[in-house]
Amino acid sequence: MNLGKIGYLLILSCILLSACSDKTSKVDKHNQGNQSKSIVPEVALIKESFTTMRDESDNVDSPALWHGREGQNWLLATAKEGNAIIVYDAASGEKIARFGTIGTGLGELSRPNGIAVIDDFAVVIERDNHRVQVFILPEFRPLGVFGETVLRLPYGITIDRFEGKYHLYVTDNYKTADEETPPADSLGRRIHHFVFTVENDQVAAEHVRAFGDTSGEGVLYKVESILVDRVYNRLLIADEHEDHCNVKIYDTGGRFTGQIIPHNYFFYEPEGIVLWECEADSSGYYLIVDQGKINNTFQVFDRKTLEYIGGFGGEITRNTDGTAITQKAFGDFRYGAFYPVHNDGSIIAISWKDIAGTLGLRNGCN
């Protein structure tokens, strides 16, 4: 079967099985260029480089990468049901270690969901402990927790370093007593902004603000995945609600910019968001998951313009929650690799060389 037929069947299946409502199919007036397309072009399939050993009982959700000073290339993954962080060799997928037990004490975890790595710190969101916990690598020694007094049902995380401090944004998908999405006027605390520092193995954190529009197009109905891009003063926030299925863009101060990457590119749910970047000219690509159990697509957008470039899928990868990306050369990955979760039980590796070659993207920044 040729690629055109495959693409047609993928799109047809998406339309028939979509969780997103067609009644919102018109393009948001704030979008530009290629974002005005109402049909996503055909999607290429790429063969995965490896998959880690599957264990669906762990309910694997989100990965992150750490490149240590002594040559370690670690792929960390949250195990929601296992109440642990699993560590794999990012070059081969072999399991290295497992950290964490269930509990509320320092070093213990309760349904870890989002995870991010910055410098030598692994920062974990614990949904059921309603907090953020910071570990130092490679020992995976806990340094501190914060956020318990303000977080209700935290999920996603994004972090960067700015003006000598770590800035952390956490999505909070709190619900009503009957487990429904609250009305718009109650959604003003969907995102929490913290800053923290680490000195002498002690974490000092401050809650800067909670935010989210309570009316209009910027309302955040169902949130999990989030990405900060300080260069363009952006927070890309995925809204998974079935009536929206889009990515809303706020600035780093918590204000909705009016820009939306519309649901036209997300037939199911927008999920894990990562950035491939070139610092020299501030160019790059956003990769955003359209999470499907049958047709699972990774949509690619231009970093500067937000224009749609194309999409791809893995030959076996399905039902992806979180993703991670690295541009570092190691092992067989000359230009780095992309790591999506596969159906709650394992992590997949896809070579960036293969992605770039398939979609006509840049391999490197030179």
C-alpha cells in the first residue's frame, strides 16, 4: 500500500474515531498561515530504534533525559501505579535502576506523573501527594518538597533557568466534587508558577502565582502537558477537553496571548510537548502528540511562526502520554533522539536522524 493510501486511511480513521468535536472545526481567528488548514496531510510512519521492556502494571506516563558529567545517558520515566521512577539507558533501553516507594515522606512518592530534569536535578510532580519533589542525580537523593498548600491535582511540569533561579510551571487539573470539569469562572488556578533555588542541598521555593483565564478563548478546561519557551515568552498549554482539543499559548507571566494551535491538528487529545531548538538563531520545532490508541501522531510545528510542518507516527507506538527529546549525540543516535511513551507500559526511542530525513527537517544547528 502506498503512502498516500496509508495517509488517507489514517485520516479517515481519525475522523471516525475522534474524541474531539467537529462542531469546533472552524479555525481560530488568531492563527496564521498553514494553521488555517482544516485537514491534516498524510502522516509518515517511522521505524522505532528500540522499546524498553513493557510493564503495564506500572502505568508509565512521562519520560525525561539526563546526561551526566561522567558519561551517563539516562532515560527516566514516571510509573504512576508503581509509585516509582524507572531509569533506563537512553542509548539501548536497558533498565538501570528503580527509585521510590509509596508514601508521604521525603523520598517517597504517590502517583508520580510529570517529570523534568534540569542540570543535575530531577523534579517530579506527585499527583496524589499534591506536591513537587526535587531529587539530585545520579544518587537520586531527595532534597525537598513544596507546593502542598496550593496544588490540588497536579499533572504536568515544565522548567527553565532564568535570572539565576529555576522557574517551574505546573498544570493543576482539579475537578468538581462529582469529578467533572469546573465551570469556566472557577478555572483561574489551572497553572501554578513557582521559583526555587538549591543551595547546600536545601531547596527554597516560592509560589509566584496561579493563573488561567476564566472567560473567552483562553480558558484552560482540561490540562496536563505544558512547555515553557523563554526565548519567545511562551507557555504552550495543551487543553485536552473533548470540546477544545487544542494548544493555548500564554506568556510566562500568565497572560493568554490570543494564539491557539487549533484542534484541526488533534483528532484525539494533545499531549506531551517538546522543543528541538537552535540557540544561535532561535529556530527549531515543537513536537506535540495527538494521543490515539489506533492512530497516534506526532505533529511538528515551526518554532518561530507556529506554522504546521507535518506529522509522523511510529510503526508500533500508540497511546502516547509524555515525551522527551535530546539533541546530544550518543550511542547510535548521531543527532539525538525522541522518546515517546508507548501505551502505558514502555518507552520508545526514535532517532532524530530518521525524523529529520522523513519530514525534511534539520539534523543539527550548523
